[in-house]
Amino acid sequence: MPPIPDHPLRYATVNELHARPFPVLAAPCTAVYVAIKEPVEAANRDRARDRAHLLALLDRHASAHPQPDATHFSGPIGRSELKWESHTEFVTYSAFTPGVSRRPFDPAEAEVFPEDWLADAPGKRLTSVLIRVEVMPDDENSVLAKVEHWFVPESLAISRVVDGAAIVAGDFRIDPAGHMRFAVFVRPGTGERRIGRIVQRLCEIETYRAMSMLGLMRSRDLTSRLNVLDPRLTALVSGLDRAEGRPEEALHDLLMISAELEVLAVQFFFRFGATGAYEAIVNQRIEVLREERLQGRQTFGEFMMRRYDPAMRTVKSAEGRLKAMAERAERAAELLRTRVDVERSAQNQLLLKSMDQRADVQLRLQRTVEGLSVVAISYYAVNLAAYALKPLAESVGLGTTGLMAILAPLVLAGVWLMVRRIRTHLQ
């Protein structure tokens, strides 16, 4: 029996599960992370430029190139280990370097990605992160002292994560060098793969947070445009029960508003859908950290609940408002169409009534003409009959006047019966 053939996408779908492995890191180390996004929609991205930009960095260090259609790559660049990933809307570069500098979060650590190379990137910097990984000291108070010195206390979020294997901290602020900072303190003996997963999740939290916040900026633009359309739509809907004004004109204006709302829906549909997906990823990444409160300080989840969740609710509110206005415009258009149809039906009834009246008048005129035609036909028929019967009438001593007196009622009755029979046949 021959072997059963595989589905052509079987291996591709399985390999996708292992497409982006976590880095393997040993404490202490430093991670530099950059996400770059082109200022276009995902469908219009030039992935060839992204690949060329990656190759330019690899060529500086004489490193090997990835496969032509690869969406991820790992390889050395000098002392650091590079990890590159191509996503739907952006690309990310991560560089992991053993050891830490004496000066915490030294901007020189980011020089693993040269400034001139970054300037040639086919897009804009979405986020830039410095992560300092240290071995956790025995005293947690010394950890708190460090992070309070490194970060802004007002915005500081800190917690134990992954069943107490590490302490992570950050303030979600951009420092003067343009980087966001996170600190990771790992317990001695923590596995290198676990450290890599913690660092990777911090990078993902920041990246997807930044991507979802793009939806907030777009929602503010949408809100300003809806604020212009809403009064127009409200005025049209409020005037539906008024007798003045032509409903055809109101229907035309309403259809214009509906068309504008549909255009807005097309323009903002992708961004709002992506925002919802990114928000879900942010919350999921925070959840898998399995946070535990550290000495009463706010956790990453609490920070997001107070600062991030309201922004996402604003996006959902703008999206819901757009949908509600589109539905309201559609219902108003249906009501206006109904009103126009009713008025046209009333006009048609009046027209039919006037046509019935005209038909009745025409019928009366026709009957009057029929009566006159009976008289006219009878007149000529009597004269013709009198000429035809005059010799016979003289032979019996009957004069012309007497003959016509006898013929007149007979001819008149015969003509009337003939006309009636013809009308009955036609009906």
C-alpha cells in the first residue's frame, strides 16, 4: 500500500509554531530592542527593504545571511547575539550582550545598532528598549533601592514574576537618550531559557502596547470627524416628523452622510481591529508573567489597568460610536424612504382619482355624443327611407309628411338599438 501523501501546507503550519524561539540568556546581560514600523498599511509594506536593511547590519559584522523568504533570524554581530523578526506591520531587532556596564542603562549600550544604520531604516522607530538583567541579591530592599534610583517612583511598576524566579521593574517612560528602560533581577540558578522568555515578554509588552496606542491616536482623529457629522445627522433625524421640507432632499443629504460614514469605516476598520488584537496580546503577556506584589508596590497589571485600559476603552468607544452612527443613518434612510414611498402612493392615488374623474366625464360626453349621433343618423335614415318609399306611399294616397311621421319613430328606435348593441358588444 503506498504511503498517504501529506497536505502541501502540513510542514509549513507546524514550522510556524517554532518560527520565533525565545532567546537563551545568562545573567548578567544587557538586551537592546528596537521595533521599526513603516508609515503605511501592512498590505503596502516593502518587505524587500526590510530585508536589505537587515543585510546591511549583518554585512558590517561579516555575519551569515538568512534564507530569502525568512521572517526571523538569529546570528552573532560582534559580541552580541542578534535576533530579527518580521511581523505583519513592523520589524524588530534584538541584541543580547553578556555582562552589564557599571553605569546602569548607559546609552552606549544601544550603539550595537549604529546611528547611521538606524537613520537608513525603511520606517520610523516605534519603540526602543534597554533591559538590564542582573542576579537578584539576597535582600529585596537593595532591589527596591536600585529601581527607585533608576526609575521615576510615581510610574514605577515592579513585581515578582514566574513563581518568584525574577523581579521585573520599569516605569514606561522614555529616557533622554530615547529608550525605555526595564530591569530584571533573576534568582541564582534560574534557567537561561526562562530568563530569555521573561526578557522577550517584556519586549513584547512594550511593542504591542505601542502598536495598540496607535489606535488611540486614530480614534481621536475619528472623534473630531464624527463631531462634525453628528449634528448634521441629528438635525436630519429630528426633522423626519416635520411636514415642511422635501423628503427627497433630506434623503439625498442623509445618503451623503451615510457615504461619509462608510468611508470612515473603511479607513479605520483595519486599525481598530489591529488595536483590539494588540490589546489582547498585551494583557496575555502580562498574565503569563504570573505577577506577585512586591512590598505593596503596583504591578505591571495594575499600571496597565490605570493608564492603558482607559486608552483602549476610548478606542472601543470611538469604534462603537462610528457603528452606532452608521446604523442610525441607515435606519433614518429607511424611514425617509418609507415616507417618500407613502407620499408617492398618495400622489398616485390622487392621480388615479383624477383619471377616474376624467374618464367619467369622457364617458358622459361619449354617451351624449352617442345620443346626438342617434338623432343625426336617424335624420338621414328617415330622409333616405322617405325617398325610397315615396312612390309606394303615393300609390296608397299617403303624403310625404305622413310618410316621414310614420318612419321617424321606427328608424329612431332601430338606430338606437343598433348603437346599443354595438356598445354592448364592445364592453
